[in-house]
Amino acid sequence: MRLNDFEEDMLNGKHGWPRQFGMEQIVKVGDFFDAQDCVEVAQVHLMADTESLGEDGVEFLEKLAQLPLEERAVKVPTVTDPRGIDFEHYKELGQSDAQADLERRAIVAFRALGVMMTDTCINYQTIMPPVLGEHLAFGDTGSSIYANSVQGARTNFQGGPSALASALTGRAPRYGFHLDECRKGRKIFKVDHAPGDFTEWGALGGVIGRQMESYWDVPVIEFVSEHRHPTSDELKHFGAALASYGSTALFHMLGVTPEAFDGSAPLVDDLEQMDVIGAGDIETFIEAYWPQDDVVDVVVFAAPQLSLIEISQVADLLDGQKINEKVALIATVSPEVKSAADRMGVTAKIEKSGGLLLQGVCFYQMCAREIGEAKGWKRLLTNSAKLVNIIGGYGYDPVLASLECCVRSAVQGRLVR
């Protein structure tokens, strides 16, 4: 890789060990992907949950935090993905004091590095939204695909060490979706159905994601039937599911996303035409998660965290009703959305109904297996296509349904259509 003088100095340790570590990481990744040089990144989104970090990861952060400020401070604005602990409610969920203590240590270390503890996977909606053409280093798949596709910024999926390296250096290796040639559409999907709610948008993302063959596949979506312009939350659910099922970091939606807003999109010469997707494909996707019985243990609204619009819809549906004692209901939001929900009475509605509104966390990043074992939860109901794709690996039996169906089921204490 070609490095400029400043990058060479960081690599050689002239700006301290943390920046040397960062450049070593960047060069290793860049060499693997044949990057020719680096790009300067405007901001970093960093995975922060202690289930991913573990004891070793937290100790590494603490080692960095002990160094002089001029050596350890991040070079660019750096924000965090959801944590694993809501300190107000972790004991209710069966999480241990040891887990909470590890989380506190990680927070202290991150703050010493100058990392802003935003604790959200919807940073693109609430914290400094990226802009067209801006180079980023984003670690969460849902935030990466939204920034790439809906906002036209440029990032690859960056794991924890890689994103931390970018935070410490302000650099990322120039490969993949930082490059024009990698952003060209490779498969085109014609969609003959207008998704009706968040669940259907997520299911559409899942249907397309299952047909992706590599990280480098870029789908182009063309609606051939009448449809209204999708909202930010609908695109959020679509992108999160597409990234989860397809390991996909970028899509183009004709007439919607900035690189395809005029009805065209950058395309490879041998564009692959895929089968038309209709209402039946989306229905089949959702139905595949429905069981034969009507048992439900916990209803979860998470993955991604809910916007203020979404959590208000949950609260309005619950208003004046009580969640059945056999069922738990959990929703996760960012600290910013939680503050607004508190101020607007949204939190009060949810808690009065018996629900739990958690801030700064996302369910599957909270040692979900241990929570399920502690609470005796097995059947999990959600409107998130991303979550049903993930949570089975934590020992749950997931069911996918509309937001309204999820709330009705929580109130009645059984799965209802």
C-alpha cells in the first residue's frame, strides 16, 4: 500500500503505540484486499457490546486508555453501536453483576479514548447522518448498508479491531465499496408488490438477501407495480434484513436511493436478471417462521433499534391495555429516542401496560442466550426480519409477524394472526 508521510509516521510509531497498532491493522486489511492506499474517513461507528469484546477486549481497551491523551485520543468523531447492558433493568432480565461490571469498565475505557457513547445502531437516523460520497468506517451491518445505499456514503463492513484502527488513525484501506467499480449493480430484482409494513419490507430484504452469492453482489431493486416512496424506517428494515441474510453492504433502489434516483444505476456489463418477486414470495418468507401452536414467551422489538415513530406506534397500540402475565414485551431504543419517549409520555404508556423499554442496547447483543435461559423464554415473536434470522442461534424459536400482531399476541398471551 502507498502511504503518505503522516501515515508512514503513524506506522513507524512516531505518534504513539495506539496509532501504530491502528496503521498496522489497516495495512494488513488493505494488503489482503489489494488496496492501493488509504482514504480519510469522516466518522467511525464502533461495535461496543461486551459479549463481542469479552474480557480480553476490555483489557485491551483499558491498556489503550492508560496512555497519554495525545497518543490515545481518536482522530475523528467515533460513536458506538448498542451496548449489552441497560443498567436500570439488567437484573430484571437475569443478567449478572459481573456482566454489568465488565460493561462499566468498557465504557470508562471508551470514554478515555474520546469515543462518544451513543449506543445505537441507528446512528444514521439520530447521530450525524452521513452524506453523499463521504468515506466512513462503520462496523454494524445495518448502519453500513443504510449509509452506503440510502445516503450514498462509502464504507465496508468493519469489524471491531478494524473500526477502532480507523478511529485512532482517521484512515481506512481504499478497497471495496470505497471504489466506484465495486458499487455497480450486479443483479436486478423486479418487485411486483408494494410492501405494506415494516415486516414486509424486512421480508423483501430477506428474500433478496438469500439470493446473494457474495459480499460483492450489489442488488438493484425495481418496483414494477404502483408503490409509494418508502420511509426511512421501511428502508431501515429492508436494508438490515438484506445485510443479515445476504452479507450485503449496498443496494440500489431505482427512483429512491441517490445513486439510482434518476431511474438508472451504475451497472456491470453482464447484469444478471433475477426472477420477479411478488406478494406470494413475501408471504411464503413470513409463513416459514410460523409454528403449528400458539405459544409465545417474549415479544421483542429490536434489531434495529426503534425510531421515535416506531416506538410511538407500539405505545399507541398498547395504550389502555395490559400485557398478559404469561408474556414479556421488550423494545429497544437509542438513548436519544428514550429521552424523547420519556418526555412525550411514550415510555409511560409502555410501562403502564407492563412492557419494558430498554435504552442503549439491542436484544441479540445482550447475551440473549443467557437471558432466555434465566427467564425460561423459548418462543420469541418479533416484527424484525433481521432478528428472526439471528436469534435462532441463541436458542430461541423465532416467529415473524406484523407490529400489530406482535402487540395483540402480547396482550392475549398467545400467537394471534
